[in-house]
Amino acid sequence: MTVKNRLRNKLIRLIQRLSTDKLTEVSAILNKIEQQFKSKENTLKLAGTWKEIDNELFSDLTDKLHFHRTSDRKIN
């Protein structure tokens, strides 16, 4: 039996002994963890979109961000 299967079986045995209240808490925690993973996946999907961006445009969006926010410039 693999480590993953042993851990899964141990968790199943522990969960089977929990009260309804504790099961509700565990469910909420698992949902929160799942949402964090989804958020991280969505964020990481965006990371690949930056690799093809022009260096000058990237610099304008990052290095010069503070300057652009504080300057009174005309927006096209």
C-alpha cells in the first residue's frame, strides 16, 4: 500500500468517528483549502501571459508605476 493510500485510509477512519458538528467544521476547512488552491491556480495561469510582453511595456507597467500614479499625465 502506498503512503498516499495509507494516509487516505487513516483520514477516512478518523472522519468516520467525528460528530456531525466536527464534520461540518472539517467540511468548511476543506472547502477553504480547495478555494485557496483554485485561487492559486488562477493566479498562476496569469503568470504565463507576461512572458511574451514587450520589455518596454513591462517596465512601464512595473518600474514606472509609482511615477505614473503621481504624475498629472494625459491618458490616451
